[in-house]
Amino acid sequence: MAKPTPEQLAKINQLARVPLTEDEAYVFPAKLVGDQIIPRRFYRLTPNFLRKMAVQAREGVSLLLDHSWANMGVMTIPLGRTFDSRLQMDGDELALYADHYMKLGQEVGDIKIDQIAEGIDAGTIFDTSIGFTVTSQTCSICGQEYFGGNCPHIRGREYDSKLCTVDINDGDLMENSLVFDGAYPGAGVVGMSNTSDLQSAMKCEALSEDAKSLPSGGRVFYSFSGKSGLDGFVLQQDKNNEAETQAKGDDTVTDEQKAALATAQTQATALAAANNVLGQIRTALSVENDIDILSKLTSLSAQAADGVTYKVKVTEQACGAGVRALGEAFNVEAMKTALSHLPVSEIEKIGATYEAQAQAALGGGGRHTQGDDVNLPEGALNGTPPTNSQNDGGEKTPEQLKALAREEARAALKNTGRGNLLKEDK
């Protein structure tokens, strides 16, 4: 049976109330979970939540059989406990591993710990499954809370070729159970031969509050906790002590080699900064891959060109209406310059105002006869002005309406400080 190393035993005894010996403690490592989509259920644990789980697994969570706490009437007493954890990259997957210990010779109910340990060694007990609580789970499409909110999407369905998943952002790790068939692919007891590999798993360091550039391609892990608040972490960088020593002045290194090392370090820094900028660009353009940036920019450029063409059109229409309303008093070139600094919606409003003034100045246009009676008014052929039974003396001629509209436009422009847009009457 697997015995703990001196370092592992020291960590175990920080949790044990009565110190255990290496002959009493049985240890085994297991993969708990990762950030890949859980098949058929379409849930995904985010790196932020995994980082928080790693901290909780180091503090120690229960080792159970088959999530016994979830079954009413079944006794739930832990068989063991986690005492250490690590995050590591398994290809494209960020995976959480934890070390567990049980006390040999102990019995929990009618379960003998030694028999469980023998099953793990024999490979007949191998799958594991975590139990955890969730406080934040959002839709991968719209970013809103998936349950109880306004999210209209359904997990497992595609929207514009993008799969909808429920992203679990925060919660708490409760336990890890030995089960017959776990939900997360690859979760379970790992071979003891992998222990040395796990020890070389990636390590994190706290993100400096005044950091302006990020190492490791700009990837940051955040831990959300009611106790500690928001904590940021970045991957620790492997320092090349040999390269540093050489760059500082190893006598065995030539000046050309020193210059090459300095150039390589400068390029690495520039590359990290470029990756950070690319990440910001992807976020601003709402694309996931760098290869999509160019096509997105091309599409936006075409839309911008269409917008410029439309703005020229509505500007010309607004100035045309201004000329019809004010005649020579309207300064077309000055108005075009002023309108060029306004959004299209404002130009459309100004154009509509001038158009209304033009209609008033020109008498409203349109048909002036009633029904099908096309007879000329009495006296029209001998030059006598037609009478109007509805005229109470307040009617104005088109020339008078045009002059009135011009004066009103002058007053409005002067009130807004734009009197310079009008030409002086000669």
C-alpha cells in the first residue's frame, strides 16, 4: 500500500488531531475535475472556480463513498480527506488534482478502510466525482445568470454556431467521492507513477496590484470568496538562471552571445505585451480567435463606409431643405461643416425642421382645389383677387410666409450662437 513521503506526512499531520505514522496513513492522488464541458450536461467549471477549489482542497475536504450525503437515511461519515492540491495543464485542459489520505486499520460503519485501500491498489476502485455548491452560473452566450434571470438560451443548443453551456463561476468544493462512474471525463484515481509528474504541475503566484503587463500569455486566474474577496493569480515563470548569469557577464560567453540573449529577452517581453493587446482586441471585437480579427475589421470597415455615404446623403438633403426655407440667407458650405460634426440622427432632425419651414414658406404645396370642382374662382380671369369666405384677414401670402420663416430661422440660429451660418441680405 502507498505510504506518504515525509513531506506528505507533515501536511497530513497538520490536519490530523492525533499525528499519524507513515504506516497508518494511506495516500493516493486523484484528478478531481477540469475546465472542459461535462458531456450531456453542458456544464463547465471556469478557471476562476477551479482556482478556488484548489485552495479548498489543500485545506482538506471529505472523501466519501458515492455522495452518501445526498441519500436520505444513509450514514455519511468521511472515509478520508484531501490534504494537498495542484492545477496543471493537460493539453488544452486546465485540470485540478488532489492528494487524499485515509487511516489504515479504521472502520467506518461496516466499511473497512483497508479494503477500500486494497481496491484502489487493485484498480477496481478508480472513478471519482466531486460534490460542490454553486453561487454563480451564467450563460456562455449572453453572460446572464442562467437560472432565475432573463437568459433566453437553452444549454446544449447552438446559437449562431456557438454552443450554449452553463459556466459555473463560483461556489464551494464540499467533497470528493469514490464512485462507479463519474460524470467528468478522466476524473478518478491516477497511477502512483504519475506522482512525480504531478509535483511538477504549474504553480501560481499572486498578481501584483500595480501590474501593467502579464506573464504567461496574459492568462489570469481569479478566486472569488466571501472571506478574501477577489484575488488574482498568474502562472509562475520558470527563471532561466543560466541565461541570467550569462547575460550579466559570464566570462565564457562572448559579447555577441550576450547581445543575442538580451535581444531574446526583449522579444519575449514584446511578445507578451502583444499577446495582451491581442486579447483586448478580441474582447472589443467580440471574437474568440486571432484569425477572426481581420474578417471582423473588414466587415466593420464596410459598415463604416456605408455610414459615411448615408451621412453625406442626409446632409445634402438637410442643406437642400435649408435653401428652400431660407433662400440666399442659408450658408450651405458653413452648414455642411457644422453638420459634419453631428451624428446622423441629429442631422435628420435638423433636415426635418428645415423641410417644415420650406413647406410653410412655399405655401405647403400640393393640391388647392376641393373635390372634383376645377372651376376657377370668380374674377380670376380679369385679374381680381379671389375671395375667401374663411379669410379673416390673418392669411398671409407665400412671400410673407417665406419672409416670416426666414426671420424665425435667423432668430433660432442666433439663439444657438450659429448666426454666422446666415448670409447678410443685400
